[in-house]
Amino acid sequence: MKIDSKWLDKSGNIKPNSRDASSENPSSYNAIVGMMLHLLGRHNNNIFDVSQLNANKHLTNGGRYITNDYDIEKVERWNKESGILVKIANTLKLSGKFDMERSPDRFSWDETNAVVSSSFYFLRCLTEPNPNRVVHLNNLWNVDENTSQTFYRAYDQGAATRYAKKPNQNQRLRWQIEFCAKKTFNSTSLDGGGKYHASGKIQAWIRIVGLGFDLNKCTRGMPEEFGLQEVFRNYFPEADHPINVMAKELYK
């Protein structure tokens, strides 16, 4: 499946829509596309390589995961140009309240979830010998369980990271992860447009599919009339977005 360039940023990451030049959650959208392509039997690293896209987030940023490729340059500029009050507000997570610029040195729990889950997915699915397994393994082990943006998600994302790194030692976490996902999928909260909130459900989909848990059990009781197809359509409303197109195939 060839992906039209209008859905890709300059580094080859999937964008949430055709209008924006970049994304705040590139790894999340990459993970969805990569896993959906594999689920549909269309996985081809020559066309879309999730392992390398994930790797770029730390290889181009001095060995640390940051949201976009080469964001380390923005971080260095921010550190040099920002005053002490801006830095304090950023540390206390008050930048938005005081309309101050946030530090670009961040990797959210959404993005952590995406790298952890997609790396684990392909480590399960790609058979030996496959050079991408080594890349996925390195990506997974480079992810930090706790950062300034992930420590408060210990109940689901932290648990998923611990499970993915050492599944044989952390089987007890399966129930916890599935329980949290089921609560998310069954949520009836609405967005400003009167649709069911989709972002949390999409992150739950990434986690459950990536870790290989029972998706049907977790999604039973969802309020959406058209189930997962509706979830993805709510988040990616453009009919020809590749995620929307594949979600229609997977969840007719």
C-alpha cells in the first residue's frame, strides 16, 4: 500500500491530517499505520519502516527520545534563549497557564506508548532472521519507563513498558493493562463536537494490539454504534486518510 505524500511530513512520519506540516504525535500515527498494514497483510519495510521511524526519534536526538527528528536542535536553542521564569514555568507545567513557550525537550506518554507497543508488536510478528528485529529491540530498550511526562501514567503506560521489556517476568500486569483499556474503550465522554472522545481509545488500541492482548474483550461494550471504525473516523475525519481507509477494512 503506497502512502500519498500529503500524509507524510518531511521525515516520512504520518500526519493526523493533510493540512499540517508536522505532528505532535508522529510515533503514534506511525505505529497505527505500521500495525494496520501488517494486520492487513501489506507490511513492507521498503514502503513504510516503523522500526527506522522509531529509531530516528533517538538516533537524531543525541540518544534520547524526543518527539520529532532533530528536535535536539530546538532544545538547545530553547535552553539558550529562555529566561529563568520560562524554565521554572516549564518545570512546574505552568507554561500554558502563563502563555509561555514549552520546552521542546519532551516525549509524551502517547509517544512512549507508540514506540513500546509497535516495537513489541513487530518483535512478536517478525520471524528470524530479520534485521528489523534488532532495530525494534534497540528502540524498546531505549525507551524510559518514567519521564517528566510519563510518570503519572504508571497504571497503564508504565505497566505496558515494564511488560514489553520483560514479558515473562511481568505476566501479572496483563489484567491491569486490559482493565485500564476496557475502561477507556467504554468511556462515554464527549468532545466539543458531540462525538465520543477518540484519542484515549486510539492509544488503548495501540497498546492492546501491540502487546497482543484480547482486543475483542477490551472493546466489548463500547458506546460507539460503529465500534472501532467510528473511533478512528472521529479522530481522522478525512475519508482518504490511510488510517481511516484501513480501519474501514479491518472493522467493517
